[in-house]
Amino acid sequence: MRWSFIYENHITTGYELNDPCSVLEMVMGLAYRCEDIMDDAAKGNRTVQWFWQMINNLGLGGMTDDRFDEKEVSFIIERFLNREYEPDGTGGLFVIPGIHTDLRDVDTWTQMLWYLDRIT
């Protein structure tokens, strides 16, 4: 995704392709993957919906320009990265009510697949 962004915007400096991705880049990448998996011509491209669903699940949906709180965002991102969200995923990217597995013990890709499986 970085390469595409750099290429499409004719950027020559300031972006390193080999650096680890940010949380934002990961969420964007997962949103694209959700749409790849859940592709449905009748529903159209839902990449933006997948993205905002994850942002809202994290608790960042209300962080508009005029309500942005850097400390709160840092707390939310650290909680996510440290897997300190609820066992059902509340506070993480994917919430699966009633799941009998602690999602904090499951990798993010598997969480996503289980979440998508539940909504089909």
C-alpha cells in the first residue's frame, strides 16, 4: 500500500518502504482485505465501512478535528497494541459477542476471519 501511495502521489522523499507499518496502515490494510473476502457486487465496495467499523470498535470514532484528544488516542492505541481490550474484542478491532475464546489470545488475522464468518 505504501508503494502505491508513493507512486500515485509522485512522492520522492519522506517515506520509507521498509519501516514497520503504523496502526492506521494496518487498519487500512485489514479493511481492504475484509472487502476482498466479503466482496459482494450487490452491496458495492464496503472498504470504507470496514475501516470505520474498526475505528469505532477501537473507540476512536468520535475523534474529529475539533474533538481530538492526543492523550486519549495514545491510551486507546496502547490498549489495543498491548491487547488490553475485552475478551470479546470490545476495545479492539473486531467485536464478537458471545465468543467462547478470549480474543486477546488470538492473532488479529484470525479475529478478522472469525468476525467475518459470524456476519455472513
